[in-house]
Amino acid sequence: MPNKFQLLAELPYVEDSSVRFDAIADQPWSVFIDSGRPASTCGRYDILATAPHTTLITRGALTEVHSPADTALSPHDPFDLLRRELGPNVDPIEGIPFCGGALGYFSYDLGRRLEHLPQIARDDEQLPEMAVGIYDCALVVDHELRRCWLVGDTRRGLDTARWQRMIEFWSSLPVARARVPFIVRSDVRVDLDRPAYGRLFDQVMRYIHEGDCYQVNLARRFSAEVDGDLWSAYMRLRKINPAPYASYINYPFARVLSASPERFLRVESGSVETKPIKGTRPRSVDPLMDVELARELQGNPKDRAENLMIVDLLRNDLGKSCAIGSVSVPSLFALESFATVHHLVSTVTGTLAKEKDALHVLSSCFPGGSITGAPKLRAMEIIEQLEPHRRGVYCGSIGYVGFDGSMDTNIAIRTLVHTGGVMRFWAGGGIVADSDKDAEYQETNDKAAAMLELLGRAEMGSVGS
């Protein structure tokens, strides 16, 4: 049951939450945490929210905290500022994962606030390192139980009149509005063509053989000039590549379209979980070939070793915030299949230490080891040296941190970011000592397939360098 601060109303269930989100998709700071239903059955919950009470935007050494009362700039740790704005934990509402709280992204480059990194890669997007809203009202959909709730928190001024308006708004299905078509106006450009990627691959291998590191995630950036309605683009993306940790966020400064298959961190009732992905094969339209590709992935020594390296890294990261002796690996090298690829996925769990909270877990594990390499800091230094552009949202994390202390976040892969008429996305893979240059290059193509299809460039031969 809700406590005295919480409001809860059950509303009619709708199988496809995008129908409801269409009504708020054009509003600044509107957020859709998307399970991929009904096209995929991998995910379970959707969260829809708009009009945050407070926003936190971190750029470099300063975080702008904007609330109805005032706007303040702070040099303090962004995670501490977010903890302050969330306030003391409230009791969870049984069966509902999110009862209000923070929704947004933590970019890969927020890691610069946690580690001292060189400043080499270009920053074309100029995006905030963190952009998070505090939402006192949200729609939560449970597709397994086929139920839907409006949740609210009254501690920030949510009154009876607004609550009733929200119930009425979300109870009625919106009429789909006419939208300007999404148009791609240029060829897709990539910052690392095959020869350039090959040169960086060779450099990574030298670092590995010299003992600097034993895995580095090397990524390529794709971009194209686009126009038209970006919500329509996301609607197409979620059909091409439905994913359990997907999201769409309409920021005043950017749009983020994520079709991520990877959970980064979940904290629920003191239990902590991370599910790193390492190991990829493309899907095949031939069922027998598809099964063979999956079988080969699961048994491949190189992919299993690559996955195990990251599992060990994450066991160490979780140990910083979890009770001693509680970190374990209940699942190793499991196969998970998505629209365009098969993945090798492991699960690492732990129990939150008494003096720690979800934001301690996030900061101690950030950014995720599956998209850096190992050891993490040296891999990040090498990434900064070799990749031409900063990653921004890519390989950061998108999700929620609730007023009740719960958290669920993705690794922001298969993620497109739109700013200034340009859509950008990245695709990368972990390089280890026995990696093959051509196979690693092809893996980036396989991972980029859904985004390239969205942009009308499914064949890599049509991509300009």
C-alpha cells in the first residue's frame, strides 16, 4: 500500500504504450522507458512521464539544478546532488517498480567526474554529461500482469486537482496526430572506415601484448543529416529492433532514441543485479543457420573469455557497494536473441551494503565495464586516445532511480542521438588478444544493422567514410 506521500490509481491497460506516449512525445523532458512490447516479450515494464518538478543538467564541473523555486549552479558531485533532490527513501509500493523519482541519462563522459582522463577526443555534440528530471507523477505499465497504474508523490506540490487531471488525461486514449515524415537527407558517414579501424585495431593489439590491458572496447561513429519527426523515427526503430531496455527522451537540447538490449544495473529491495553482454553473432533468415550461429557463439572460446573478463571486472565493481561475500554469478554465458543479433549474456548479483544506496552502486560501477574493457581505467584512457570523437550518451546509461531507492538502468548501446539536424550512433566491440581484425570490424556492422536500416542504409557498402 502507498504511504501518506504516495498516490496510486489503476487505469485501463493498453498493450502498446507508444499509443499513449504519442500524446506527450513532443513535450520537453518527456520520457518513455520502453520494454519493447508488444513486438518483443523480453521486457516487462513501461514508464511514461513528462513535466519534471526539478531538472539536473551537468556540464563539465558544474551542475544546473532547476526547480520551480530557483536555478542554482553547483560544483558538487552530480550523484550527491541527485541524492539530495530525491530525498529520503519512501517505502516501495509492492509490485510497482517505479513510484516517482529520477529519469534520464548519465553519459559515458560523466566518467570524467569519477576518473582523471586525458582530453583528446573531439566533442561535436556538446551534450550535458548528465540530464535527469525528478518526476512526481508517472504512468507505469506491467505487461505480464496486463495492468497499468498512475503513481504520484505529493512531497513536491502534487495536489488533488492536478492528480485528477492526470487521471483523466491518461484514462482516455489519444487520437494519433498527423506527423511530419522522418527524412534522411544525406548518406551515412562513418568516422572509422575499414583501413582506419584496422590501424586502431593494431594499436589496441600492441597495448594488449605489451601488458597495458587485456580488453578494449573500440567503437565506430556513424552520422547522417535528417529532418522531420523524431518520434516517428523511434516508432520505426522499435519495430525494426524491439528491445527490453529501450527508451525515447525528448530533451530541449537533444532527442535520444535507444534500442538497448543490455541491462546495466538494477537495485530492488536491497538486491543488486547487472547483466553484461559480451559476444555477438548476426541473426540469419535461415532457421537452421540461425541456430548454428547461436550454437557457435555459445561454444566459442574467444567470446566466452571476453565475457568472463567483464564478469570479473563487474564482480569487483559491485563489491564496492555490496555486502562482503554477497556477490555471485548465477548465470554465465547465457544466450539471448534479439531481432538482428544473438548475444552472450551473464548475470552478476549482490546484496546492497547497509551504508550504501543505488547511487553508490551506479557511481562505483560507472561507466559499465562491458563497454570499456579491462582494466577499466586503462581501457578508458586508450579509448580516449584512439576514438576520434567523444561518446556522449553512447555507452553511458539511461533509466530511473526511484524515490523508494530502486533503480533500473541500461547500457546505452544501439542508441541514436539527434542534435542540430544530425543523427549520430555508434557500434563497437571488445578486442582481446585472440581477436580477428576482420571479424571485429564485421561485428560493428552487425550491431549497427538496425540503426542503418532506420536510416535507409542497411548495406554497409553504401556508407561513406
